[in-house]
Amino acid sequence: MLISRIFNGNDAVYGLTEGAINDAIAQNGAECPVSFPNTAYCLPCYYAVTGVKVKTLGELKEALGVVKTLMTRNHELDDALMSGVATALCAEFIEVLKYLNGAAPYEEPCYGHLADAIIRELGVPLVTGDIPGVAVILGSAPTAQEGVDLIKSYQAQGILVTLVGGIIDQCAELNYNTGYGVRVVPLGKDVTSVIHVVSVAIRAALIFGNVTPGDAGALLAYTAQRVPAFVNAFKPIDDVILAAGAGAIKLGFPVISNETENIAEVPGALIQQLDVSKFNQTSLDARNIKIKITHIDIPVAFASAFEGEIIRRSEMQVEFDGSRVDCFELVQSKDVSEIEDHKIELIGPDVDTFEEGSKHSIAYVVEVGGKNMQSDFEPVFERKFHSYLNCIEGVMHTGQRDMIRVRISKTAFEAGFRAKDIGEVLYAKIKNDFEAVVDKCQVKIYTEPAECTRLRHELAIPMFEKRDDRLSNLTDESVDVYYSCILCQAFSPSHVCVVTPERLGLCGAVSWLDAKATNELDPAGPCQVITKEKPIDTELGAYEDVNEAVKKFSQGALEKVTLYSIMQDPMTSCGCFECICGIEPFSNGVIIANREYAGMTPLGMTFPELASMTGGGVQTPGFMGHGKHFISSKKFMKAEGGIERIVWMPKELKESVAERLNATAKELYGIDNFTDMIGDESIAEDPETLVAFLTEKGHPALGLEPMM
Amino acid sequence: MSEFKLTTVEENEAATERLLETGAKVGADAWQFRVKNQTPHCKFGEQGICCRICSMGPCRITPKAPRGICGCDAHGIAGRNFLRFTAGGSATHSDHGREICHTLHTVSPDGNYKVKDPEKLIRIAKEWGVETEGKDVYALAHEMSELALLEYGKPFGVQRFLKRAPKHTQELWAAAGIEPRAIDREVSTAMHMTHMGCSSKPEALVKQALRCGLSDGWGGSMCGTEFSDVMFGTPKPIETEANLGVMVEENVNIIVHGHDPSLSEMICEYADDPEMIAYAKEMGAKGITVSGVCCTSNEVAMRRGIPMAGNFLQQENVVLTGACEAIVVDVQCIFPALGPLSKCFHTKFITTSEIAQMPDSDFVKFSAETAGENAKSIVKLACENFKNRKPELVHIPNLKKKATVGYSLEAIKKTLDTVTNSHVDETGTLMPLVDCLKSGVLRGAVAMVGCNNPRVRPDTAHIELMKKLIANDVILVLSGCSAQAAAKAGLMDKEAKNLCGAGLKRVCELADIPPVLHMGSCVDISRMMVLSSDLANDYGCNISQLPLVGCAPEWMSEKAVSIGNYVISTGIDTYLGVEPQISGSSQMEELLYDKVSDWVEASYTVEKDIDKLGDLMIERIEEKRTALGI
């Protein structure tokens, strides 16, 4: 019965798709191109399953013929689930037709197709568990309130929520804030728009998992084992939804529903839960998602879902602004005897004495102590403050050190949020995340302007300077060991990062000090010591020890890597890299594109297209993923001549790295204002214009040996 | 994708050939030769129409002589033979159960036997209406043992365990007049009915055969299973290995063979004893390996992970390895051939039960009271025998497979609990299995049981049917020599999921189980009866409606007939690969293959073409699914 219903649903969707494609061809001709925006994977689901890139309507029609072959009709599970896959592919075809002729079919609040860049961004939080899961909510909840409560419950756990159908209107009805920033992404109102989240899961397999397009078995194993997604489908479940659900189940995503009519349960896959308020727990149990619980005693929610929340001036109760007044944040290690654990002190007036919308000074000093605490860990903890404070519902934090800005929203204030709560959050998170080295922790919050000024100059700035000295002395040569980082292996099983002082992890999130602290905190964890006692070629950054480590941690998938070359055994990427560089043959240089950049590069490829050249732990000479900070490193492609090979970067990226990059160029080559010689999208988006520009500026790359 | 491969029947046969070469060197006999000597078999016997019940005969029925001297026709003769065959099996299983009940009477906190699963004891006591509150577990065990023993001879009433069956099944039994009374009585009644000058009406004989079978499955066997669990622990999933390669050349090899776990449990206990291991080393071995043959092997594999050297038709092979120091046997399915065979090697053939005494064996009388001493002396004897090995005769075939065994009903429910959703489902039920059946993830289930029989190429029918069924998303529960055939082939390796249809594979992955579940020895088919009862209750239908069938493709013993009778009586259609000896009577065939279902909603099907047998089962399962509307 269940199987027959799936077949019926599949047949119905297939019929619609066939009609839609025929109509589109009749109107636009078979040569008319079809594509989703901002992806290098064409129709990602169809491409991943079959290995075939569909680019025109005519090819789409051929593809539909292939889909038909999946629709076998034996009354067995595999036939039913493959019909589910066929339904999903049909949905992708219907959706791509909406984008025909450059149309923008989705408007606020719906997103429709999601860009490759978003997936690359999701990589790290998914592996670290900051995003512990992905919920797909489909249909209308029994009441709008119940629907919103369910969404809220996932948000509070940091789960990324995607919405399809009636639930989107239910959110609007209650004015519930949605959007990628708060991790609630309305996809679209048609059931076929569910494919946009499926497409995310499938591209994750291509990007991080190095799954070969067309290897459906590996694809399904990847999504089932590594993408913690699940579906909540509200009744009524018709045959079409059931068929789409079968597709989800084939990908390994359980479906939880309150439907009871004409349906049979499948353990672990199709689960009845009549009580919508229990959808959350039932789903987490079904997908085996464990939520890391840090209970923090504050009057508002604390969850990674709020990390991207933006508080506009009009919504803000008070602001602490380090660009106008003296503010700073600091971690300071002290002797345990000097610390009273969990003491939170407010020195100065509290938020409720401030006028609405006013600006103030703030300084918070987190004092930590413990037997294994090292002062090198101070900046590691401190860099986490940004994320900690942003996870508070109604609090926004930007910047670091003495250039911070913190906003508290009116809603948070009204809920009772006060300055001391900042201390509660910092205390709880530091103790929870770094329990192996922090035995005791206390927090001092200063809001007295004079005290903030005094401490900034007497305590904070000298400390920052001391740290900077230490950092500038930290070079690849000055340390005895490097670290491996395999944090991403949950997602990208054969990738290994080698983290050195001058080369941070390609995700930008793991510096050598971070790796050192991680190793200290969890000696058997993702960061392991790599010795550097057996150099092969220090110019290339080739070491026997490094090769051995890479081979071991990649389970033999990788034989060797060099630290400083992008041509010879370049370091691999998981896929969540901040930037990618690729060789630009006409200028003997390289171009770099960052994840946020949506435009074209002189290589004729966008970031998503460049990014798709590598990732998943494979070596692609000439292309390499890396962190933003690495751009100004003296070790950046040192083997090929270093940073003087950089010929093009998006403007925004160029500006953000200019100061440090110019300093390095000055030091290495004596070039002043090196970034002025580097092209950007306002100068050139094609190689000819770029080379002309470089020639005019006398860019040093032009005089270098060709790289290949 | 996977390098996982089954061990083929051909590989097993090649290993056997190699062992028979050793046998030839020492002048050993083997069943393979005896089969040739016995072929062709007596047709009258095969058809069940030879009557030897009184000394006026034997009488044999032919077209020219359609009646025996007393006037009994082919139907009466075949029916009587069938009932006697059943009584033999029922008596055997039930007497095994009785031994267990007696052993239960000896349990004490510091004795040879203890109560390892007090929870189960209390659960059964409550089921039987025995007060458990504030009672010492051992006192309760003794009380339960006496009550259980009364089940064998109680003057009035029917078997206590019948209440475990669904109400509908109980009503069918009552209506057909086949509710088993005292266990021994059903055997006696069978013997009485078949005495010269009593019953010759096929219906009456078949009904008693069903009743006598039920007294085994829902009486004696069930006592055997349940109280073995109480004393030795209820099996839970455990890793082990199977096939001759489990024997270890440099160790003292002790083979346990037979059916009653009381002996083998003790042997295993002492083989683990540091004192004994030291003794083995003193004798020049590196250690002691105990492995099993037949159902004793199933018992200790399920509870201790003791490896399984082989099944029924491999019993001579263990001796032919030349590396077997002692083959210690208790009761049932032991070839008298082991006596003379052991004389060709250094092997000690040690019989232990007054029930199974054989020439050319060392008899060490085993009793519950002296079990520890007995076992120790046997292990010692084996160690001392190590030095008598003839190295030139030693050859252990390098064949073995991993197996996960130990799926008692309790363990199955516990495993299913792992796939439930703690916010939706109740635990301790079979609902996940019901859901899988309803949704079509699994098409059905087959309980495959039984022996080996040289009439079938050994293990082929078991293995080929299992492969076919799992590829069609049919899950299997196994016991006895069928289970060992699967384990030897590798079907109990969790990797065997790769041989399954997509639905069963999914279930295997989700529940982390192999596609064929080892439920125990042949008395443990009683577990399957409770499983099917609970499944019907959880589904909300009758047992006979479930997409579930029984199968014994290579059966040979009287016990198997008794089992078959209680399995069909429980409402489970049963498929046989070897014909029961009744073909001389059209009425008996009609009854067993058809009419019996009027009483119990299930019957036998015989098909010697194994592939067809598989098709028939799948067809029946699909019929039942259609009838249920799933």
C-alpha cells in the first residue's frame, strides 16, 4: 500500500515535469540554456546522481528519459526509494525551469536555490557541531503558533531550519523573523522547492566528500552518514509528498509526520508522531543528533542560530562602541589562588541606567587559571568571544581586542538582559569549551568610562603588544612542531590540514596556536603534533615527517604534501576554504577569489566554479584553497616565488588584506604599496585587460618564470 | 565494494575430501560410504507402509496385498508410523527438557549450577501464578523446577505455556481437541493409540501427532529452553566463528557434541580454568580450545561465544582432523560411528549420559550433583591425550567464518528497541518488525530449522534457500543445524547484508544484525513459537495471517517431525525439502498437505526441488501480504 502510493506520487510528478519541459521547449526551443544561479554543478542533484551536466532544455528532456529508467515498479523497497529519487530529480527539473531566461522566481522571504558559497560556509559549523543538524519543515503546522514554536526549538539548538510550503505563511502570520542570518531559510511554497535543500546536501557530498558525480552509491552513503538532515512533514501527506519523502529516506533523512491516514511506519525512516511539540525530540532521536547543552542562566536564548543575527540601530537598546570610546575584551591568565570561580563582577553602572539608543564604554576581562593553562592560549580563547556573544539572542558583537562593538536589542533588554549576563555567557562557554585547561574562571565587566580608559592603556594595550611580538616571532622556522588538523574529516574524509605558524588552516578558523591549544585540550583529538625533523626540501616545505603524518591521517589517501607550493603536491582542501587561488597563465601569476565574491574572475570562472576544481581532499596542482590570513604570509606559495605572484583579487578582499600584504611585499621585495599593482574586478574580469594593467603597473610577476 | 564472500558448499566439500583422504590412510569408515551401502533404501519404509508393530508381521502393503494381517490398510499403517515417529521426537525433546528441570532442582548459590537470569525466573513464575514476592531466588527456582516437572505428568489440565499463544490459537487448539495435556501422557497416548488393535483412522492419528508435537514445542522443549536460560543465561548477541577452522592445531581440542547444555557449560567452565590451561601447557599444548558440533554447540555459542566446528554431517570430520583430543557427547544425533572412528585416531570418544551409551566409548557418567568433578576429569583426560596425537595425521581445514549469534526472543526485542524512537515508541515489543512488514521494507519472515540429511547435498538446501530469501527481503530466524550451515557459510556475518535486498539490507544496517538470526538449538524452536505469538499480538492478527512460514529443507530426525507438527499446529505453514515417510497413503498426504489446515490454519508443503521450494515460500508470503492488504 505504502509502496503503491509512492509509485502514484512519482507518476504524478513525472507527468507534470514532462509537460513542463515540453511546454518550455515549445516556447524557447531545445537550445535554450537551463541553469541555477551561483553553482558550478549545473543541476546539482541530477549531476551528482548521473555524472551528466545538463545545460539546455533539450538535454533536460533527455535527462527526463534517464529519470524514467529509475521508475521501476516491483513492489519492493528499493523500487519505492528509487522512485523517490526520481521524484526529487523531477522536482529539480521543475525548479530549474523557473529560472529560465534569467528569471528570479523567488522573492522575500523565500530563497529558492542556494549558492555554492553558502554550502562552503556551512562546512565548518556542521563538523564542529555548531550546526548540529538540518531540519526540513514541510507543509502547514496544525496552528501557526505550533509551527513557529517548532522552528524556535530547532533554532535554540543551533539547527539550520529550512521551510517549504504553508509553514512559510504561518511564520509571516506571526511576524516571525526568518532568513539565513537566523538560520531559518524559507525555500519556497511549492513542494518541489524542497529540492533546494536536497541540493545543498548533495553538493556537500561533491564539495567536501570528493564524491565522483555519477557514483550514486557513494553519494547516498555520504548523505546518509554525514549530512545530519531530517524532514518534518505536516499532514495531510499526499502521494506526491510521500514520494518526495521516499527520496529523502533514500538519502538517509528520516521523515517525521503527524499523518495517520493511509500510511505505514518504517522504523528509523518514516515515523509517526502525533504530538507536534515532540517533533523536535523525535527527529533528533531518529537522526541521532546530540545537542551539546551548555545551560547558561540568562533571560534570553543562547544558540548558534542567533550568531548571524543583525541588530539595527532602531532595534537597539544600548551600544558599546570601541571606535568612539574606550572598550576592550581580554583573557588574562592568573594563578588559580587569585581567582574565585564563577565570580562575575560589574564595575560601573548597569544597562538599565543608560538612555535608550545611547553609546557607552565597556571592558570585560576574563581571568582564567589552571594547572595546564598557558598564556599562549589567551588569544585563542579571546577569539571565541565574538562567537559566544553573538550566540546570545538579541546581542550583536563585532571586532576584537580594543576595536569591539556590542549592541543589545530592546527585546533582549526587555526580557531582562543586563551587563552581568555577558559575564555569565563568557564564564559558561570558557569553562565548557576549555575545561581541560581552565580550572577556575572569573569575569570582571567595567562600564565606568574612566576605568575603561585606564585599563585599556595600562592593561590591555601592553598585553596585545606583547602578544603581537610573540606572534611575529612565531615563524615556521622558529617552532619545533607543526600540527595536523582533521576536524573536517567528519565531512571530508580524506583531507588533512598541516597547520604551521605562518600557514593557518584553510578554513581560516585554526591557527597554529589554536591547533596547539586543541592538542593540549584533547591529546587524542583532531590536532596532532607533526614533527619536522626530516626535511626533504625546506624551500618547497617538504618533510618526510609531514608526509608520513598526512599519509597516516588521510588513511593512505594522500602520499605527500608540500607546505609552500601550489604546483607540486599542494596541500588539499576539505571544501570549506575561505579563498581559492588558481594560476593565471598569461601573467605567470595567480588570482585569488574569496567565498563572498559572487562575480567573475579573469580565469573565466566564478568562485564556485574555481572551488569545484579542488576540495574533498584531492590535490589539484595549480589550484589551492586557503585562509584569508595566509595571503600575507611570507610562506604563501613561497616555492613559486611568493606573494609577488598575486595578480588579481576581488576589491573587497584586496582591501581587507592590503595592510599586511603590503608590509610583507615591502619586507620581501622592497615594493611599496604592492596591492596597487594587483588587479580587481573593477579593473579587469578577463586576462587581456588584466595583463595590460599589470604591464602598465610593472607587476613583478610578468618577469618571473612561467609556473607551468 | 566489499570483499565479503561466502564459503561455498564446494569449498566445504573439498575440505571434506581432504579429510577423507586421511581417513583412508587409517582405514576409517564414513557416512559417505555408508550411504552408498544403504542405497537404494527400502521402498516400503520410505513410503511408511511397512508395519512392524506386532509379531504377526512385518506386513508390507502392495497393490496385491492392500491390507496387513489385522486388516489395517496403508492409511492406518502410514498414520501409525507417522504418529510413532512424532512420539519419538516429542519424547526426546521433552526428556531433554526434563533433564534441565531436574538440573534446575540442584541449583544453589555455591553449587555447580546457579541461577544466572533471576529476572527470567521471576517472569516465568509470575506467568505461572507463583508468588515471587520476598522469595529467595533459589527457593523459587526449586519450586519452579517441581512445577515444571509436574507438567510432564500432571493428571489434569493442559500445558501451562499454552497461555503464551494468542487467544485465537488457543481456541483453535481447543476446538480441534489437540491442547496437549501432560507431556508424558501425549507420548504414552501416542504409543497406546498405535498399539496393535487400536487406532487406524488417519484423522485421529494425525490429530494425536499434532497434540504430541504441541506437548513438545509448547511443553517439554519450552521448559528446556526457558529453564536453560534461567540457569545459563538468556542468550544475547555475541561474536563467534564457525567451521572446522576454529579448531586450533597447537591447542588441546575438545569437541562438545549433542544437545543438553548442562554438560557442555561445565566443560567450557573448566576449559577456561587457569589450572587446566596450565595443565594443558604442561602436556605440551599452548592452550585449550573447546568447539562444538550440533545443538550443544548452538547452546554454548549463543551463551559463551564458543566457536562452532560444524553441524550434524560434519561430526566425523572433527575426528578426521587428527587434532581432536576428545569428543564429549551427551544426547541425540550422535553417530555410533564415532566409536570405531575414534579408534583410528588418538581421539577419546567420551559418552556421558545413560541415555546415549555406545560401544568403543569411554563412559564418564555425568550427573548434575557431580558435574564439576566430571567436567574437570574430562578436560584433564583430553589434555593428557594431547601427547598421543599423530602429527602426520593432523590437518585442520583452513575454513572459518565470523558469526554473530545469540538472538533469543529477549535479545531480538532488545535489538529492535535500538531502532525505536524514544519519543514515540514503546520498547520491549516487536513493533519495529511489524512496521517493516507492513510498509514492505521486509516482505516476510522464514523460520528455517532442521538437520542435515544425505538425501540432500549437505547444507546446499539451507544455504541456497537462505540466499534466495534474503535477496527477496525476507528475514530468517534459524536454529539447529540450519543455523550452523548459515554460520559456516558466512551468512551470520553482518557483512552478509550485502547479499540482501535493499529492504533487508536497510534493516540489517539499522539494527546492526546479520540477515539470518541464530535463535538457538532445536529445542529453541520453542522461542520461535513465542516470537510468532508476540508478533501476531503486536500486529493485531492471527499467527496464520502473518507473512511468515517455516522451513526444514534437510530434516532427518524424529524430533524434526515433532517440531513440524507443533509448528503447523501453531498456524505456520511449513515447507519441507525431504518427504515425510507417508507417501504410501493418499489419505495421509491429503491430511498433512491440505486438510490439517481446517484445524490449525496451516499445513505442510513438500518440494524436493530446492529452488521451487523457495519460490513456493515467497509466493505464500506474498499471498498472505495481499490478504492482509499490505
